[in-house]
Amino acid sequence: MENQASPGLLPVTLELYERAMASASCGIAIADMSRPDRPLIYCNEAFETMTGYRREEVLGRNCRFMQGPDTDPVAVEQLSQAIRRGEACEVVLLNYRKDGRPFWNRLSIGPVHDAAGHLTHYIGVQTDVTEAVEARKRQNRQLQEEQLLSGVTQRIRQDLDLTAVLSTAVNEVRQLLQTDRVVVYRFNPDWSGIVVAESVGEGWDVSLDVTIEDTCFQVSRAQDYQQGRISAISDIETAPLSECHRNLLRRFQVRANLVLPISDHGRLWGLLIAHHCHSPRQWHPNEIHLLERLSHQLAVAVLQAELYEQAQAEIRRRQAAEDKLADKAAQLEAALQALKWQQAQLVQAERLAGLEQLVAGVAHEVNNPVAFIAGNLAHAGHYIQDLLNLVNVYQAEWARSGMAPAAEVEALVEEVDPAYIAEDWPRMLQSMRSGVERIQKIVRSLRAFSRLDEAIVKSINLNESLDSALVLFQGRLNALRSGDQLHSIQLIHEWGALPAITCYPGPLNQALAALIENAIDALTVAIESPSWLAKEERPTIWLVTALDPASGRAVIRIRDNALGIPEAVHDRILDPFFSTKPIGQGTGLGLSIAYQTIVEQHGGRLWFESEPNQGTTFVVELPPAPPALEEAESAADLPDRFLIRGNLGDRPIPPMLPNGGGRSMPSLLLSS
């Protein structure tokens, strides 16, 4: 501002300015910038009213005397910089009246220059904006409170973790109230309790997870808090508290506290507590109202958490019950399977009892006459040859004597034809010898296959065992052969070089026979189906043995080119008593017993590969010896678990089932 009035008008103008400033409603002060410390040289009546200072108390002093401990230094520095630059400036800062009461002052300063342009004065215009600032602060505070409540409410809805909700609440409350400690205290049934959430300022003791026993609480305060009482203490040293309670608060450095109950329908769960530690504090009604609303929200969070925990407990209980039922179902399933195996065992054992006697009797009864016949064939050949020689001698003698034989002799010679007998007899005798040898071979194969005299673990030649099995099936294959190759089953085998393996010969042979018979059955059904002609293949079974060099196991592949196993029954094909054959044509035990014999008894592997209309391959892998058994020479060398007792007597019989059992025979023998 520069003074440019003419000299004659100057007194009038100055008087006008003075009257205007004196009647202004805002405070006006003028500082002399040419004098040290820039003292005030003028203030109007509004300034006096605003500050409470009389004019004589103001003039000659720097305006900083109205600043106090809470005056914003940033605003003061902003004024200082503007003055140093000789610029105008406006700030809002906290000043203090003469009686010490603060007020918010919107201060606008403007420089005054002389005719030469030198800065001579600063004019300050002050407006009391306390109500506006406080209103804005109240609005901001209310907004913060609403944001706090909204945030806690949203957190409660989104998060079932009560600890996280309580931690968020105490942190935000402490920041909003600008106090030293905020805690959530949870009661135990005996009215002791523990701090479960805490936000504490630096330098004050931590009370989180501290168990607190307020012996006087139940008597003096419990009932009040249950009824919703709120306790606001501005100074514990002057408040009417019991000494035990006062000492407890001193223990945690509390000077003023605000306590609100967290309760649900009359049940006191805990307390929301604000501690002011460094000085007494008068709690504002808005602060109390805020914490009261917050305590209600925390009560909702507690109830929600308890309901959630109850739901989780119920879920765990039901899950445990379901697990128990599942375990029971598994046990029942296992028991059912065990019963099926036991039933299979009993069926097999019952058939075996008579079958073994039958096989033994047949072998014995056939062997004796066959041995007699075989032994007498040589003598019979000699006797017949002697008789033929005698006839020849008689004929020669009659010829030398010239005598004609009687008519009866001539007729008999012509009827008997000794020349034909002499020519055909060697062939007949050789045919008899071949038949006897065939019978002896079948008996040997039967005994080798059933191993009636070998019920212990021993080493066998696997290829020879398969040869014995094929001998037994040869009759069935011959019966199925016809002139039409599309309906005549052929069997092709290729034996690899295998070392001797240690096993239970009888059960293993029967298991392999069951797999071979399964292939024969599949082809028997296939060649009768209309789709077989479209294949234009001869029904064939391939048996191949080989040694797996990596594992040292014997591998047997039994393949057929039938119609394959339907995929729907793949998972059941090895179950006891499951059969795809019509009722009465199969027991459903062959493959299941084969699986148990190979896998469980001998530690091997059995699996199959099957494709529709392409056939099935069963693959058997056998280790050099059963994993848990050693070769034994007699029943005395075997553990008790390998002895079966029953109507067959006490004999060492390899168990077909986990709890014991008998040996099976191929169904072609069982049905004989």
C-alpha cells in the first residue's frame, strides 16, 4: 500500500481511514517495520474485544505475544517468510486471549510502502474463526468416528476372526481419541480376566495377554456393568474408587480411564477400556458416545465369533461322526470282503476234500492196471510171437510131408488168416504201448499239476508246470476243434529261459490253469457270437514266458484274441464270486483265487490289458521266491500259520487266504 494523496488532503484522509478502521468489526493492528522488533503502533477496538487485551497492553509489543504452545509453527514460519519478502500473506493459526483461552485467528497481513517504495509498516486484519474451525473439526471428528464404526462394522461382516476385529478396533480408537492405551478385556467365569487386544503408546507398559484378578470388581462393579453402566473417570486419584481398584489402575500407570461394557442380552463378555496415562483427562460426551456405539458393534462381533465357533464345532463333530461312519463302513466292507474270501475258501476247501481223494484214487487205480498192462505187453508180445513161430513150423512140416491138411484145418486157416495176423500184430502191439505211455503221461501230468505230494514251498521249473497244465487242457481243446479254422482254438506257446523259482507248486499251477481256462472260456463264447466272423481270425491263445532282466522276475503272458473284457466290469473282474458267465456255469472264484495266490501268497503281480474286439492279455510276474517264506523240507519247518486243520487232517497246506485255507483246483477238474 502506498500513500499517494495530495498534501492538502492528507489530514482529512488519515482521519477518515482511522474512523473506518476503528469502526471495523474485525481486529486491525499496525506494526512499525522501521523500529526494532517491529512493535504494534495501532489496534482497533475489535482487536481489544477479540484478544481481551487493552490498547495500552498491546502497543509497543510484537504480535507474537498472542502465540502459545499449540500454535502451529508452520503457519508462523509462513508469516515470517512473507514479511521477509515484503509480501502479503493469510494464515489461520491458534492464538491465545489474555485469560489464556485459545481462539482460531484468520490473519491477513499486507505491506505498506512510502513514496520511495520502502517498506514502512504491515497492517494485520484478524478475524475470529473459532466457531468455523471447531465446527469443521467436529465434522472431521464425526466423519472419523463414522468411518471407524463403519470400518469395524464392515470388518465384522467380512472377517470372522475376532482377534483381528478387536485389534483393528483398539488401534483406531486410540488414534482417534489421542490417548495412551486402549484395551479389550475379557472375563473368565470366576470374574478374573485377560487382556485380549491392546493398542498402547510408546513408553507405557504392555498389558496384552496379562491375566488380571480384580478382587474387588465382582463386589463393586460387576453388577453395574452387567446393567450397561459406563464409567468415565477423569482422575483416579480424586475419584471415589476402592483402594484395591485404584492400586490396580496405578499398576498400569492409569491416570484417567473410560470403561464400557461389551455385553449381549445381559451377559457381560468383557470391557472396552481407554486409558489416559500421562495426565488427567475430561472425557467428552461425544467420545463416550462413540465408544458406546463401538462396544455394541464389538458385542455383535463377539456373538458372531461365538456362533461361528459353535458352527465350526458342530461341523467338526459331524465330520468326526462322518469319519467314524466312514471308518465303520470301511470296516464293514473289509469284513464283507473277508467273509467273501472265507466263503470262497470254504467252498474250495469242501470241493478240495473230495477232489484230492478222487485225484489220488484215480492216479492210484489207473497207475496199477496201467503198470500191469505195460509190464505184460512185452510178455504178451513174446507169447504171440512164439505161437506164430509154432504155426509156421507146423505149416512147414505139413508141406514137407506132402500131406494135405484136413478140411476143417483148411477152413480155419482161411478164416483166421495167420499171415495177416503176423503182419498186423507188431503194429497193434506198438499201438497198445503208445496208449499205455499216453495214460502214464496223463497221470504224471495230473500228479505234477496237483502236486498232491508237494504241499510245501519248493523250487520248480515253471515251463514244465505250464506244460503239465497244457496236457490237462488238451482234451478240451481237441473237443473244440472242427474242420472250420475260424471255430478251432489253437494254442501257441513260447517258453523263455527261466531259472527255477521257489513257490507253492500246487496253488501256483492252479492259478495259472485258471488264467488259461479263462482264455479258453472267452474264446468259446466269442466264436459263437455273430461278430466273430467279421474278425476273420482263428481263435488263438498265446502263452509266452520270459525273464525280466531288470527285476529278475519271471514273466508269463497269457493272451487271447477274443472279444475283450467289458470296461464296466474291469473293477470287479477279480472279486470273489463275480462271474460274467450264465448262472450255473461258473463259480466266480478262478480269477480271484489266482490273484490272491500270485499277489498275496507269492508276492507277485497280476494285471490285465483288454481292448474291445481285440482280446485280453493277463500278465503274471513272479519273484524268485515268496517274500516272507523260505524253502522248507517238511511241515515241521513251517510256521503254524501255514498249517490247516480240518477233515483233511493236520497237513502243511499253503494258505490261499489271509486267515488260512486250502488249495484250489482248476474248474475243469472241479467239474469232473
